[in-house]
Amino acid sequence: VGCGMGKSSTKKSKRRSKKKEETEEDVVEERNNKLELVVKENLPISLPDDVAASLDDVLDVQITRLLLIKNSFAEIKEVLVNDDHFFLRIVQDFVPFYISKNKLDIAIPPTPQLREYTRQIILKKASERFHLAPSVINTLQGDYVSKKLNKFLKSFQTVQLPPLVLRVSVFASNAALRTPTMKMLLQNTYAKNRNEMDEMRPELADNLTDKRRDIFKKLHPLEKDNETLSCLLSEWESGAEISLAPELSDAVVSLRSFEVERGNVNLEAESFSALLACNSLDTLCSRLTKLQLWEGTNSQELPEVADAELAKGQDLIRRFRLFSNSLEEFLFCEDTQEPKLVPACSLAVRLFSKQQMQILFDLNKAEIERLSNGDSPTKDEEIEAIEKDQKFIKQVLGHWEKKTKICKRNCVWYLSLRSRTIPRSQVSQDEISLLRCKLADLYIYIYEKEEEFQSKIHEEATKIRQVIQLGLSLNVWSAVHERKQLDVLGSYSDRLTEIPVDQFPALSRSRRFVKNLGKVNTIHQKIGKLESQETQIPALELRATKVNKEFIDNLLTSYEEEIQALKESKKKKNKEKAAQIEAEIQQLQRIAKAKKSRGKKQKEVTLKTLPRTTSIKNLSREEKRALGDCGSSKSSANLKKCLTLKKKAEEVEKPLREAYEELLESSREKILILRNLEQNQNISPPQMMMYISSLPYISLDLIAAPTAIPENIGHVVEMWKSLAPFLALSDVQEALERQLSAFPSERVQLEADFAIGEKPANFSVHEEIAGADNTRDASKKGKGKDLNELERDGLLLLTRGMEYLNGAPGTSNTSSYLSAQEQTLLLDFLQHMQGNSQLNSRIAEILEQESIPYGISAEALKFCRTFTFKSRHLDSLHPFTTKLEAAWAKASKGDEIHKREKITLKELGILRTMERWGSDLVRVNRLLQENSHAMYKVLSDAVAAHQILRTIYEEIQEQINADVTYQSGDLLLTVWTRKVKTMQGNRPPAAFSFLMSFTKYEHTAVIYRNINPETGPVGEPRLSHMYRQYHDSELTLEDLAASDIFRMSAPALVKDKSIRQKLQEALGGEWENIVQERYCTIESALHSEKQATLGGITNPLSRVMNIGTAAVMPWTRLRRTNMDFEKIRNTLYEESKGDLQMTCSEFAAKSQIAALLELDDQLMKELSLGEGQHVFTLPFHAKEKFKTMQPDRLRHLLADSNALTKVPYPSFIERLVYL
């Protein structure tokens, strides 16, 4: 096929050359052919000077921002080989927009030429920033083609299952369905659920109420599913029926997405058929229909999507787009003299150059001057905010090389460019450049998020298509069956209430339909009951023209029977009545005669019926009308009720009809989907996006065929040969062995061809960068050169391994991904890293300078930086874990332990660090197979110890949560000398150590018992405290071991004897316990339910420094004016929107004041105390300066009021830890 296409193309070009016609199409084609030749030969693309100058102005900003936002070249490398890369789409969209808005008289280059020109500039700038080797582009092409080819081939060998549901009882009752692949699917779900729960639990331990509530909602179903899966997997291999607990009999488990071999599906067809039968085809098709509508559509053009993950991305894109529109409106306005609003911008500090930082400083200076001369009511606040930024900018400009550290120390990551209204012509070019940088950032965020949005949609749609195809091939679903179901359903169009809902699962699942159908049926039952009830019908007056001859004949018969009875009676009244009836009979006879002669026009005559007993349903339409018009009677009331109910039924039937029509429509769409997938079995595999300028034509059908045959073996070999220069043998060996199993000589020759072309990738950096216009300090260039060969190769292996692990299922065997030689190299590298502080410093510099060598990911560098630091204690993990396990076994039973067997604070700090870091060790261990390397033994021992350590810590935490020693409102004061022992030699700055020499305690936290079931177990002890901002965290073993716990006694603050007497009379002899309990309840409520307010409190470094001042200058602890304690209470109990700042001890003291005043109000009302009287005497002086309060100061004040007692440790803590 490829040769045929080539010949056809040659013939066409010959015919064109013979004609020699200079048509416009010929010119374009010739230009594109030249461009293709330029790209193939790696020649620079040249553009006319005016076009190049205009494009450079646009591209320089865009490309510079892209390279700054991305920390490593690996994050943007595909822009050089993928024609559909999001950044190239930015350029393709923005360049015409820019030229149009600036009214530039230049011709926009064709898309291919613009694309290659952009890549040329990117490569030049990236070489300067990331120090790339010249051969990097060739390596990129091979990597990209290999990735796409493998993805394409894999799509024919595997099925990507989307998230499905599994009914537990189906597999528990039938052992034949419990196959190995199905077990892997369940284990994958169990592992992924467990990993997700492990990631959530630290967040649950240290987060505020709202976020904890959200985490708890996500955590609960995962725990429930894993509990069910554990029960099922524990007896999976048994051949008998698995007995389930009653609550699990109807349990359904949500399975995670999983990749299965097509061959295994065929071998275990019965098992997969049962799995798919647990899932609704209607749900899958409905989801696929939505995804197909969304595919290829800009997220901003779609209505708000219901999917949580997609909705988040869509919302972000919309907000970024609104912001970019406002910037475009200002930057590219038509009338530059008209005042326009300059949008307020926040600019990331890490993206600033030194020159841009100076520009912002000058702009802020001018803005302060403008505000000072104005009369804005908020000018003082605005000036104060700008001056705060100016102070930070001065600090950064003075120490530019320490920019990242200064940001961390001040917790400042963004700087603001203020909003104001001003003509565009009066804005300086420096400010315009900053705004253009922000606009470029926004474009990158928008287009990248849009690409992610579309990628998620495409991936999910592909998975659903594949699983539906799988169900079709296994005869779980059928388009013919669905067509029959639709025909049956359509036959009920005029009698919706008769639909047998149980026969149509889609209807039974539609709550809207079932609910309204129930309502309609209930109404019709009431109507039927009223209409069939026999009642006395009064005499009715009817219009003769509205009744038929049959009705008149029946009425005549009734009158004749009635008159006969009256004539036989001897009563005078009856004879008079008979005469009246006789007249009615004569009238009826005339009407009957007139109806026979249809030609004559009938006169409007009123008839009168006789009273009778019958049901409403036996009445004619005219009788019902007359009955409705007559006076009050039971029959009339029943008729009116029937009419009211019928109207109500009509209203209810509207949504019922709508739901029915929607179901018909969705059924038709479902059948269309099934038919398309039945006819196009290969609709889902992704197409291979080759680098067109470097690869020949590839027949995808040939290289993807399961096996070659003699008729096409020559074509297959030619296709594979054409790929040999671009792919490594390892990329294609599996495919070759499978496809050419019947042609061993051709396979051996092809493997040799691939091996010849296989060269080691050159990842070295440039020795020099000629003419590089780089603003970085020359001494900081090429930090990658500081890595030796082992370090560079090890980082490359880690990068590959981590990328593989990120996409691998949790239960898959990943230890065979790296070859034996690569695993040995990785172990050598890990051994080299252990405790290597010099390498730690070099990696920190590479990350800080954001100059990551090509091929190495930021994730691998961060892993290595952590490993080099924490692996100092790797050899200690196993013995320390063994010691903790032995000590806990005794402590949990209440046995006494010798002090040498207890865990020291230093060991405790090391163990907690290793417990938190252990997941990284488990991850890298998955890449390794068992061998004799010394580092493998260290790693495997560490991983095994980590599993034991996790279990022990979970047991200890459960014991702490169950212990009742501590009450809400207790104060946890961290002892500095103990805290230092748990810090593994991480000494704080000298200034902080100097401050600690004046005090015993370093930190204050409030213990409280949780009372909100939505955020965690009720009664769980937690810490409410301040670091740089408010924290709500778990009370851990380390917190207790490094601290002293004190309890403030609320009854001890009742100093007035008369009030104490009143409390005893009102509350009884146990009044002190009751008051303390009520105080604890208020503290619990404050810290459990007021976190919307508490979460907004911060503790800036400037406030912390006031504590240091007070430590060495005690006279600064008092204020000049009295403190308004009621204001403190209102601040914490009311949702204050102000800028709240508190230190840790200040927060603890103020929360005590708020709780005491709240309880004081309650007791004053109960005791009927007069104004000015208070139950409690606060332990704080009215002139106390709370912002300088230290933990020691807080303890002394409470102790001076005789309201403080030290709470002993729980017995198991004293037995376990050597304090």
C-alpha cells in the first residue's frame, strides 16, 4: 500500500511539471514541500525580516513564559515532535489575533511554517535554559514514536476497563466465576483504595472541619468497599460458596479502571460476562453519549458538566478565560486615549526576572504617590498593603540568589499589580510588558487545562467503547435484543399506566418515571373508586339536542314504568304527578319523532330525568355536565372530586410522558451505539501520531496485525525496517515475537536491524553555549555537570521507573520493567545516595535554579533529595521497629518495662520520620527483583519494617483516641529540650535557640474532643493550635511524649464565696464537676464547630518576633490601655472577616477567655445575678499584652490564680517512652 501511494504521488507531480502551470495550489504545495525538506535536513527556517520581527515580538514572551513555568525540559519536550501540542495551538490562535489587533501589514506564514519556526526558537531558548545536547532532538523523535507505537499496538492486545460495579453475591455464590484475572481486578481495586486512603489519612489528621468533612465522605465508601473485598478475597480460592454477612448480601463494590489481556478475557468469558451483567448498559451508553458530545468541543462552549473532576477543570478554564479577556480588552483596545480598567494581577514570584522585580518596585512606588495625593477612603489600607510588598521586594532584590528561601520564610509566593482606571496610552511600556507576561501565563494555563480536559474525555470514552464492545462479543448485550425491547416499549405509547416496569430495567431505575407512575396509578384508583360508587342521582335537566335517540328511548321506558306505578296508586298527589309525567312523555315522543326525521332542525328543548340510584360511570356526558351544575349532593361532590383528580392526573402524566419519551430517545441512541460498535470493532484504538517530517508512510494495519501470513510477510518486514532508525529493540521485541512467530529468519534479521540502529542516548549538557543571552549567573549555569555518571544514569533510571509506576496497576508485577543490569545500576545509585549530604546540596541547587538536565524529572530529583537526607537512618529502621514492637507488646498489656527497653525520644523521632517516608521506599522497591546486592537487603528489610511500623502506629493511635485521660480545654505545652531530641539533629536558627534559653516551653496547643460526627469519630482527641496559620491536627504519640499537659480548673476561678454558695444550691454538691464539664463542652463546641473563623487566623513571623522581645525585656508584656475581653469572645464566636493574627499561646489564652465568658453568661442567667456581677474572675490582667505571651507566661498566670494542675500521662505512654 505504501509503495502504491508513493507511485501515485510521483505520477501526479510529473503531470504537474509537464503542464507548467503556476496555479495558487501549486505554489502552496511547492512551499510545503520545501518546508518539509528543510525540517528533514534540520535546516533553519528563514522568514522575511518584517514577518520575523513581528513574530519574534509575540513568540519571545510566550516561549519565555513557557520555559519559566515548566521546571524541566521533560515537561515540554513533546512540543518539538507533537504537531497537536497545546503550545503550538496557542501560537496558531494568538499570532493572527495579535497581527489583527495591532493592524500589522504582514502575511501570516502557513501553519506548518509557523509551527516549525516556533519550534526553532523553542529549541534555541531551551538549549540555553536547560543546557541540552545537540542530539536531543533525534532522541526525542525516537522516544515519541516509540511511545505512540507501543500505545497503538497495546490497544489491540489489551482492554482498558472503565470503573465498573461488581455485585458481591454473584461471585460469592459461584466458584467457577472466581478466576485469576478477576482476582487481579479485585486486588487492583483493593490496592488503589488502600493507597488513596493512606494519602487521605494524613490530611484527615491535620485539616480544618470543612475539608475533613469532605475527606471523611470520600474515605467512608472506600473503607466499606475494601472491607467487602477483603472478605471476598480471603476465600477466593475455596471451591465452595462463600458465606456472606447479611449486610453484604446485596453489597455492590465500585471497581477501579484496569487493563486486562484480551486473551484472558476469552479464556474467562463466563466470569467477565457475569461482571458486565452487574452493570447497566443504559448507564454506559448514556455516559458515552455525553462524552461523544463533549469530545472535540471547547469546554467553555459546553454547559456545566456534572462530573466532579471535569467540572473542576472546566471552572478553572472559564475563570482563566474571563481574566484573559479583560487583559486583552485593555492591552488591545481600539481607543488608547479612553480610560480603561487595568485588571488587578497576581504574579508568581518565582517567574520574575530581577529586571521585572525592579519594574514592579518602581510601579508600586508611583502607585503609593498617586494614592497619597488622592482622597480615596481606603487609601491608608491600600498604601499599607503596597508598602508591605515593597518591603518584601527590597529584601528579594538585595539577596536575589536567595529568592526561594526568602519566599518560604515570609510565606509570600505572589505579588500584586494593582487595579486602576487609566488610558492605555498613559501606561508605561514596562507595565505593559508585565501585563503581557501575565496574559501569556494565562494562555498557557488555559490551553494546557483544555488539553487535559479533552484528554480525560477521550480516555474515558475509549474505555467505555471497549467495554461495550467486550459485552457485545460475549453476548452480554445485543443490538437486536435492544431493538425488540424498544419495539415493545413503544407499543405502550397510549397506555403508559399499563407499562410492566419490571420488564424494562431502565424504567425501573428511573426514579422520575417510577415516582410519577405511582402517583398516576394512585390517582386513577381514587377516580375509579369514586366513579363506581353507587349514589342517589337527582333529577337532571338536559338539553335535547345533546342526547341521542337511544337515551331518549331509555328515558321513555323509565317514565312509562314510573307512570304505571303512579296510576296504580290511590293517592291524590301521585295522580297529579302522573299527569306531569304524561306531559313529559308526550314531549319525549315528539323529540324522538323529530330525531327520526334528521332533515328537520330540532328546537332547543330541555328534558328532565327521573331521580335514580346508580354510579357516575353509568352517566352520559350530558348527565355529568348537568350533575356538575346542580346543587350540593353526594353524587355531585363525587363528580367534582373526579374532575379535580383527572386534572391532577393530567399534570402528573406530563413528566411521565417526558420521561418515557427520553427513554425512547436514549434507547434509540443506545441501539445506534451498539450497531456502530458491532460494525466497527476497531473504532477505539488510538491512532498513531507520527512525526511526519522524519518518518516514511507506515501502514498501521500491517504492523498491528496479530500474525503475519506468507502473502504479506514482505510488506510487514518493510514496514518494520522503516521504523528501525527510530525505535529501540526493547520497544518492539514483544510485538515482533508475536507477529513473526511463524517466520523465525525474518524476525532474527529484523531484531538485528533494530539492534544496529540502537545507540545509547546522549544526555550530556553543552560544553559551551555560543552567544547565549542568559540572565543567570555564569557560575550557576549547567548544574547538571555537577552530577557524575552514576548519578546521572541513576536519575534517568528513576525517572523512567517512576513514570512507569505512575501508570501501573497497584498489584501488577513491576519488578521486571528494568533489566537486571539496570536494576543493579539503580541499587548502586541508591547505595551511593544513602546519607550523601553533598549530593543533597547539589540536587537542592538544581531544583532551586529550576535548571533540570534533560531526561530527568522533577519528581525523581525530589525523591533523591529526600532519600539522601532521610536514608541516614535507613539502617536503623529495622532494629528500632523491632524495639518498638517489643516495647508496645508489653506496654499495651500493662507490663512493666526496663528503661533500656523503652523507646527514647530520639528513636521516636526517627521512627515517625521513617513511617511517613516509608511509602517512597515501598514504591522504589517495586522496581527491584530479589538479588544479592547489599542495598537490596537494606531496602527489603526497611520495607518489611515499615509495614510492621505502620501497624504499630495505628494501634498506638487507636489507644490514644480511646484513652479518656485528657479533657477539652487541656493545654499541651511542648518542652523544648524534649522536642529537640525528636528533630534528628535539625537544629533551628541560632536566634531561636537563644530565645529558647529563656524559657522551658516552645509551643502551646489546646486539646479538645471532637463532637462533629461528619469530620471524624466523636470523642477523638485533637489539637487546635497556631503555627504560621491555624492548624487542627491529630493528637499523636510524639505530641504527648515531647510535652507537658496542664488543665485549667474553671471552678477555681469562682472567687466570690456567695456565688460559690449559689452554685452549690443550684447544682448540688457536685457543682465543681458540673461546671468543669460544661466548660469542657463549650471548648469542644468552639474548636469543633467554629473552624470557619479559626481557619482564617494567621501567625506571621513579625508577631513571633514580639515574643522574643518580651522574653528578654519582660516590661514589654503589658499594654497601656485595658483589654476588652468581650471583644475577644466576639472575635472567636462570630464569623469575623477581619485579618486575625495570633501566636500559639495568645490563641490558647483567648480561646480560654471566650469559653469562660460564654459559660459565665449561661450561669449568670441561671443564678439570676445582677448587672456587673460575674461568676468567674479571669486569670489574666486587663493590661496583659497577649501578642507577646509565651507558653511559660501563660502557665505562670494560670498557676498564680491557683487554677492550673498538671495532668499525668496515660500509663501506656509512661511505660512505652523513656522521658
